[in-house]
Amino acid sequence: MKKLTLFLMLALGSLHQNALSQEPDIELLHNAAERGNVAAQFQLATAYYTGQGVSQNHAEAVKWYL
């Protein structure tokens, strides 16, 4: 049972890390954000804030966060 638990924890951690390391599709997010999709606006703002998939731009991030 302990081995199974350890395996599941490692597998889930690996999946989570892969999800975090993927670059967002900025063009898709930008189009959805402009159409008013709140989730896309937040993801786009976060991408600009962290520089993931785009050049880091805090002013652009603030624009999309607000």
C-alpha cells in the first residue's frame, strides 16, 4: 500500500509539473480575452506578468488583470 501511495504521489506531481511548464497559446488567449472571456483575461495577464510565452510586461499584465 505504501508503494502504491508513493507511486501515485510521484505520478501526480509529474503531471502537475508538466502542466505548469507548458507555454500558453498567447494568440488564442488574446482573442478569447478580447471577446470578454474572464478566464482567458486572467491567464493572459498572468502570462504577461511572469513572461511565460511572451516578453514580460507588467503594464500589459495590469491591463488584463483589471
